[in-house]
Amino acid sequence: MIAISEPVRSTASILAFTALALTAIGCTAIRANEAAEGAHEVAETERMLSAAGFQIEPANTPESLAQLRTLTAHRVTKSSRDGQPRYVYADPDGCRCLYAGGPKQYEMYRKLTLRTWEHELSEEAPMATEASDPRSDGYFDLSPQP
């Protein structure tokens, strides 16, 4: 068995603890960033639902909040009320409310999300073209040969 001196053991322990601490800090930062991105997506969805004409129904009693928590959160889902199609979006943690609309509001929401998606793609397209152009990274010489 190899004898390891006390200062070496102490240094190894400090390095191991530092590595663990940095890993924990990194994971926390990633989770915080993901939460911020998620909150931005929820806010954007709720903005589009309102713009499309969805009505906000607050869950302002313990019973209505409990019922709201049984619904799929942060997704537009189809249901029915009095035999009529209804689209709902539950936010039990943020506004503690339900966005509700009919087929017309849902169609307007779909159009808004499509426009937003197309706009985001059009902004990313130039960057994607640059990144995928083999001439931009210097691996290929596409200049005319003599």
C-alpha cells in the first residue's frame, strides 16, 4: 500500500469539495435559466391568448383553484361546455386563472402562434445560412481553380 501524506490528502479533499460545489452552482444556474425561459414562454402564450379573445376566468376560491390544478397546465386543451367546443389553458401557479375560448378564438390564437413562429424562423434563417455555408468555416476552398 502506498502511503499518502496528510497535506496531499487534505489538498485532494479540498479539490473534490470545490469540484462538487462548482457542479452544484452550475446546475442551479442552468435550472434558474430554464425557469426564466419557461416563465417567458408562459407570459407570451397568455399574451397571445388574450389577443385572440380568450376570456380570463380567475380561480379565486380554494375550490376553483383545486379544480384548476386538475387541468393540464400551460397547454391549450379542447373540452366542451353545454355541448359546445371550448378551448382552455390553465395557469394554476402564475395568474391562478383559466383562459377559455371557443373555436373562433382558438383559430385566432393558432394564427398568432403561426405568425410568431414564422417571425422567429425568419430571424434565425440568416444565422443558419451563415453557419451552414462551408465557405464560412474555411474547410473548403470553393474558389475557381485555374
